[in-house]
Amino acid sequence: MKALVVVPVFNEAATLGHVFERILHFNPGHTLVVDDGSTDGSASIIESVRPCHLIRHETNLGYGRSLIDGFAFAVERGYDLTLTIDCDEQHEPCLIPRLFKEIGAADVLSGSRYLEEDPSGDAPPEDRRFINQRITAIVNQITGYGLTDSFCGFKCYKTAALARLALDEPGYAMPLQFWIQAWRLGLTVREIAVPRIYKNLDRTFGGEMDDPQRRLRHYLGVMRKELERWSMSSSLALIPTI
């Protein structure tokens, strides 16, 4: 089984070295780093670690764009499985082998910080938890997937399933586009419990996205646009106007 770990990076110099060390220790396959125009010295750290593969954006194109480029790389190079993991120490690299093993017959094995109640887990920022709950509920109404966490970036995919998608949302709303397309294509989805870790409560989304109300409105807009794109008019009524 040919497996690839995709690591999106944007100005992660503070955690990059330690996370890379652990990813390379626990990852039995290849690693692809997508450096999304970092300006804080992350690029030199990436060079020193020398991951198996590297894509570098000259400017910051967005978290979603980094994942989309990683998916395209996996498809083009013929990997069987593709796993995504962030490098801000909020995902546990020791779980990489487990996700590869437990995807089983599913097309997507999605990490969830809320699938199991873990009193030892970090408390999420209130606005992020509220938006996650609100958006996840709407995703479930549309898809019937029964998700508990629609935003977790720690996922394992069958690469053949990724090849069927037409993703183009460059920002943090890309997962919402993904869920709608996955449902439209009939992809099978399972969740797996992962630790709830919030290392940096001051982390920002950038610009107007730091305002929770605007961020929620943007997410809803992306979902509405995606439903319209695929002529899913019967589901449009599930997207509230705020």
C-alpha cells in the first residue's frame, strides 16, 4: 500500500522542527510538505529536514489551496492513501499508522475532537466551538453523515476518491466544499476520535475572518455556492441567511 502524508505549512517555524521529527518517525511512507509562502524562516527548516517531496507557493494561497495541491500530487503519483496533518502541534503524529490502518473500506476516515468526551482535552475557543457545532449540524442535515467535527484537518483518504473531486476553495472553508462533494459522489465516511489540543489560542484566521460572525457568514456562503454549483436546490433551504 503506497501512502503519502501531506503537511500544509504557513509560518510554522516555532513548531515545525519538532513536528517534522515526529511525523518522519511515525510515517511509514512518503511525506509531502506544501509551504504556502512562509516568510518566518519555515522554508529553511523544511530544507534542513529534507522531506521526501516539497511544493512551495511563492505567495500565500491559502490552507485549502495547500491541501488541494497535496491531493493532486497524490493522485498524479499514484498513492493509494493520503493523510493530512497540520504542523502546529495540535495533531498527534503517533496516530498516523492507526489512521492508515483503520480507514478500512471507507473512502474517508476523519479525525474528530468531539466524537468521544475526553475531560483531559483542551477547551476549545468558544467561537470556534460554536461555529464548528453550527456548521457541522448543517453539513449533517445535507449529507446525513452524522459528523461530530466537520473542521478537523487530521484525515486519511483513499486517493482514488480524491481523484473524483473538483475542489477549488482556497481558504479555511475548503472542508465544507469537500463534504458536499463527497456526499454528492456517494463517498463513505467514518470518524475516529483524536485528542483535542489547542496549543495557540492566539492563532488567527487573517483579516475579516478573525471576526466570528463574518467567518460564519463566509462558511455559509461557500456551502450555498457549492450547492448551487451542483444544482442541489433542494438543500439550499438548509443554509440560513445571517
